[in-house]
Amino acid sequence: MQITVRLFAGLKDIAGHELVEEFAESSVSVSTLRDRLRDTQPALRPYLGRVAIAVNEEYAPDLSIPLHDGDTVALIPPISGGAPGAANETPKYLVTHEVLNVAAIRDAVMTPASGAVVLFEGVVRNHHEVRDVLRLEYEAYESMAERELHRVGEETLAAYATREVHDIAIHHRLGALGVGDTSLVVAVSAAHRADAFEAALRAVDRVKETVPVWKKEWGPDGSHWQEGIQPRP
């Protein structure tokens, strides 16, 4: 049985490539795989207690989940927290390397009943804590990240189902972004502004907590991965 282990951000820098672990058994638990990695990958050992684990692009909080031949396991380190066209051509949830089209994202959530649309833009700034920042490079587990954006959107709409929140769209940009570039757009439409603001804030917070995106910070003294938070799926 073979299990592919995908690595991201600093973990990929440490190991240099994704891993393939082989087992004689026809099925092993996630916990067993993690124990194997402690033995076979000593450079990763200090980080294995702080990563979240995803199996086939779904978070696996239960480490007793069985793994089978051909499964893909991703080690998710602490996470950092679109296409142009007509409104009906703009996806609600998107991870892309293209410049985000804020107007199209707004139009994608607008309804005739909406009295308010709140747009949140996450923008690259020129410093982080005490360090100067020249640019950021965003990396993601792309297929899982897009799925998690969709989950955040559905969770948010369900949480405000009785408060006339109409629609939501979330787009995240990847790649190299300069100071002033937009990395994240969250758009929420609602009947009333208070509900739109509250739902947008909730969605932004959940994006930062669950979506596997990381950012490398480049400054005058070189680059390093920004510290993130433990994923909270």
C-alpha cells in the first residue's frame, strides 16, 4: 500500500519534495502514518505535533481514520490567514493567480432584494510587525483551498439564514503580490448593512482559520514564511 504525503510552505522547504510512504498492511490509520513520518523524516519531527492533517482534501481531525492504497495525505502547517466577465460567469469561490476583479465579484452576489453589499479586500502592506515588506508570495493547497472557501461560504449563509443575508463570494489570489495588491476579496449581500458587515467579518475570520494558504514575506534582508495559526476546521 502506498500513501502520498503532500507538504506545503516551510515543510516543503525542509523536505524538498512530497513523500511516498509504503506499508505492508492494506489499511493503516492517520496516526500510524504520522508515527511513521516521525521515524523516517527526522527533519519534520519537530513540526508534526503542530500540523493539521487532510486526507484526500478533507480535514481529518480524527487520527483513527483509516488510510488506503492511493490516498493522499497533506500536512497543513499553520495557515496565514478572478476572472473578468459578466456576473453569471464569475464563480462564487475561486483560488487564482490572476488579478482579482472586485467589480465582478460584487456583481456576482448582488440581488434585487439586497439593500447592502459589503466588500472586504485584504491588501499587501509594506511592513509586518517590525520588518519592512517588499512583496508577498502566496502558496496554497489549491484544490483543497477552493473547497474550503466554498465551505466557509455555505457555513456563513447557514449561520445567517434567518437574517436576510442573500449571497457570498470569496476569491483568493496566489503568487507574487506587491505592496497595495489585493490578495483576498469577500463580498456579502444582504437586506441590511449590519447583517452584511457581520457576515463578512465572520467569513474573513473563517478563511484565515481554515483555508490552506501560506505566505512568504520578502524584505530587504531576504525571505521567510510568515507565522500563521493552527487550522481550526
